[in-house]
Amino acid sequence: MTVSDFRPFLIRALTVARTEIAALTALFVAAIGVMTFVEIADDMTEADGQAFDHQVLALLRPYADDPGRPWGPWWLKEAAADITSLGGISVLGLFALIVIVFLLSQRKWLSSVLLALSLIGAVTLSEGLKAVFERERPPQALQAVETINASFPSGHALLATVFYLSVAVMLTRAFPRQRFKIFVLGVGILMALLVGLTRIYLGAHWATDVFAGWAVGSAWAMVLWLVAYGIARWQKRHQAPLQDEPSPMEPETGDDPTKV
């Protein structure tokens, strides 16, 4: 084998290795997310877990004359209320509709279907788990926003994690440079973190509710990525109709349409 013959082989081998590492990483994150959720669900019923939640809530409610007022200046509460709405089903539903219409206009058939399924699955997970655990929310007098249904896990944290991570992974394909990919993923993670933290700050959830929401949301997002990875590879081999057409900025690898 000459040097000119070996170079394409080496590039192909490195591409496959990177793809498989990404798949293994996604599987690892999903497994960690599931195990973390199980551990949190077990701890929240025990004295230690409940004590932790009450300590966090007490730290954020230092004003004895106004128990519903969170720590910090008045504008921090208003900012938190604005940010927390970014994890609400109405806002995420609107964002999802905009993104799906855009994906369809770009002939990203697979991505649009999977994004819709990811949110439907996330809502089902959230409501199903709430119905199973039926945990009471923090005392209403300590809540700075109105809440409905059960507390565990946090639906805002779960849905925000699924949506913003999924969209971030899709956007990474539009950027050929690694630092841009890292930036986009970082923004997606930051959005999910901010939504969850504001739920704790506003007294809408116990801290462990939010941790559980992040864990389940991360696991579900990674499961969807693995499904997309498997479907995309199968479709490429069989020339199936439900494929994403490559974007002008997107390198044509012919191997893994889901790669980051």
C-alpha cells in the first residue's frame, strides 16, 4: 500500500473512530443520567435528602417578615421569572414549532421528526414520572411563582435539557470549526442549567426535583441522539427517503449525518 493509498484509509479510520467514540459517550451519559435519577429518587424519600432540600430552600428565603421573597434584589426575582419561562411548555412548544418549520424548509426530514418526537417523549416522561412519585412542592407561601401538578421531577428542567441540548447538537453540524461546536453545545447546556436553577430560586421546586429533571432530560436527549445515529446510518446504506439533505456549510462525509 502506497502513501497515497494509505491516507484515505487513515482518514476513514479516524472518522469511524471519532463517530464510535461519540456514540459510546452518548451511551455513557444516558446510563449516568438514569442511574443518577434512580439515586435521587431514592434519596428524596430519606431524611438526608429531605434535609438537603429544606436547607437549600431556607438559604434562598432569608427574610422572616416576607417568606415568599427570594434572596437578593427585586430585579433578580424578575430576571429569574423571565428566564424560568424559557423552560415552560408554551415557550418551548413555540420554539420547537419555529425550529421544525425551519428544518423542514431545509429538507432536514429526519431531524424535524426526531425533534418533535423528543419533545413529545419528554412531556410524556415528565407527566408520567410526576404521576408515579406524586411529590408535594415546597410550601406555597415560599413560592415566588404559580405552580401546577406534582413536583418530582422538574418538568421545566427536563424539557429545557431535552430541547436545548437537541437543538445544540443539530446546530453543531452547521459549524466546521471545533470551537464553534463547543460554543453551541455550551450555550445549550447553559440554557438548561439556568432554567433549572431559577426553578429552585423561585421556590417552584425542591433542589432534588431539578437535579432529577436534568438527569432524565440528559438521558433522554442522548437516547434520541443514539436513535438518530442508528437510523441515519441505516438510511444511508439503504437510500431511504427520510434523510436530511446536507447543508451548504455541512461537510459531506457520507458516513454519519448525526456526528458532532
